[in-house]
Amino acid sequence: MEDEVERIELVLKQCFVYRLPPRPSTKGYRAADWGLDKPIFTGRIKVITKGKLCTIAIQDPATGKLFAEAPIRGDEVSKVVESVVDSSRYFVLRVENKGQHAFLGIGFQERSEAFDFNVTLMDFTKTLRKEKESLEPYTPKHDFTLKDGQTMKINIK
């Protein structure tokens, strides 16, 4: 069995966590409805990958104690992380603890941090897709093999 390496893909020093109101419509969550001036927690966020598992961990910046964790198993990023409809800096996370799950809002001070977070998740998905494609056998589109009795003549000048 092959040992998989655990990699820390991203660490952002400040992340705001919000309690979510009930989803207003099927269109999605709006960050403006969260009370952005009153986060329930402010911590750091780490994105850690190990094989086909990606874990988003929200930790206390002083102690490193885990506040919440959102595991992404395989290619299910869209089930765990959802963008909000009114901002590029806020997301909805499906966090898990002992078999139970809940939804929390997370936000970043800067757009560049939110962009880095989003790109890290897309890179994880892209890596999984490339691994899956490399395991599939290659089948050529055209058969260029010589048939029985067929010859090829090459003139070299």
C-alpha cells in the first residue's frame, strides 16, 4: 500500500466565521444577511490535502485549536463549499463533527485571500481529475498498424 503525503496547500491568517440564517431562496445564500459586523469566530484557515481527501480546517490563531473542519472526499467540492450570490469574499462551508454536519458562513478581509482559497480548491479538483484520466488506458483514435501482407516502401535520398 502506498503511503500518501499530507500537504498544507494554503494557510490564511484571518478568516471570519458566521452563523447562517435559514436559506432565503433556492438562488443561494447572501452574505449581506449574515450580520457581517458580528462574526461568531475569527481564526485562521488551512487547506490540507492527503490523497483524495482535502480538509478545510478553521483554527484558533493563538493556540491552533480546531474550531471547525470541512472534509472534501474526492470530487465533491461543490457539496462542501458554496459561493454566495452577492460577494466574491464569502462562502458557505459544510462542516462535520462526529458524523453530524452544519453549515457555516466564512469570509475573508481581502478579495485576494478569497481568490487564493477558491484557486486552491480548484487545483485539488484538477489534480484528482488528472489522476483519474492517467489511470484510464489510452486508446488511439486511428489504427495505423500494418495489416497482414501489407508492406511499406520508404525512399531515402
